[in-house]
Amino acid sequence: MQLFLDTTDVAVLKDLAATGLVDGVTTNPTLIAKSGRPMLEVIAEICDLVEGPVSAEVAATEVGGMLAEGKKLAAIAPNVVVKLPLTRDGLIATAEFAVHGIQTNVTLCFSAAQALLAAKAGATYISPFIGRLDDYGAVGMDLITEIRAIYDNYDFDTEILAASIRNPVHVTQAALAGADCATIPPNVFADLFKHPLTEKGLDQFMKDWAATGQSIL
Ligand code: E4P
């Protein structure tokens, strides 16, 4: 399973990328706004730091604008993935980008039927929003299971990118449900390393080791 970081914070990205565990990055207009920086500059900087896919989202809502913006974003670096909303126009643009070999991430997916359309349009990634469905009173993870079954039934190549991840349990459940990737906010990514029993066990080992008075080096 590939793990992406959902961030525009370059300092945080540098820190977590040093673990070698960050396979890619996703961004969205809200995260660009939070960065307070020009989008093209932030995306270029992220692409320099990460070899894997970096999703950059269009701001236009009609096909012509999406195509123009997407081409500009794709020209920033070879690892840019053009992110498009799951709308009629978004899927028309997705199909056009597929013809030209430009990678796409279709975002704001909230139903299996939407995911089916995205795959038929030739999306590289589909982003089902787990947390926002949970917030809405649904079981977000069920959507991953449904999309996995549909994509497997018809051998679609579109990768399932579990998005709107809120906690480490979401990551585990997405992996169990067969998501190809998960995009994770930095605080949740940092939490993935942790378990209280790991900390407790290490503390005891260190105390016992110190009592031996030995040194390995
Ligand atoms: C991913 O592509 C989205 O930008 C992100 O996962 C949305 O997460 P949120 O629902 O926490 O804003």
C-alpha cells in the first residue's frame, strides 16, 4: 500500500519524507490556502522533494478551464498528477487527460457509482473521502470495499486512494479493504509510528540495559 502525505507544509513534508515512507503527496485548494503561498511555487517545491506522485488540484469548474489549468500544472514536473473534482466536467477533462497520458486524481468521491464513472473515464486515481462520509453519518470505509469489488470485477486499473483519513484506524481499515493508497494528514502519519506498549517496552529495555553497565560500541 502506498502512503501519501496530505499537506502543503514543506517543512513537515521534509521531516516525514526523511523516513523514506512517504510515497507521494496530495494537496487541495484548502491546503494551498493554509500554506499562504503561491500554488505553482509550492507544487514545484514539493515535486523537488518527492519522487512519487504529487496531486495538484484545478480550480476551474468547467471543462475548458480544467484542461488549461491541468496542462499548466502537469508542466511543473513529470510527477504532477492533475486533481479534478468528480463532476460531469471533471470526468470529461479526466478522459481528455487520459488520452494525452496525463495522470489524474478524481477527488470528492462519495459513492461507488461515481467511482465507476471515474474508472470508465480513465482516472489514474479515485479519491473516496472516508472521514467526511463518517461525519455525515455513513460508514465511510464501506465505500472503499464497494469500489474495490467493482474495480476487481471489471479489471479497472484506476487506483483507490483512500482520502479524508482522520486516524490510524482509518489507515488500517483502508488497507484491509484493499485500497491501493491512502493520503494521510501529517499528524495522523506521525501517530502511525506510535503504540503505548512500544514506548513502555522500550523504556523497560533501556532501564535494564543501563543496569548492565555494558556498551555495544
Ligand atoms: C485528499 O485528496 C483530500 O485533499 C483530503 O484527504 C481531504 O481531507 P479532509 O476531509 O480532512 O479535508
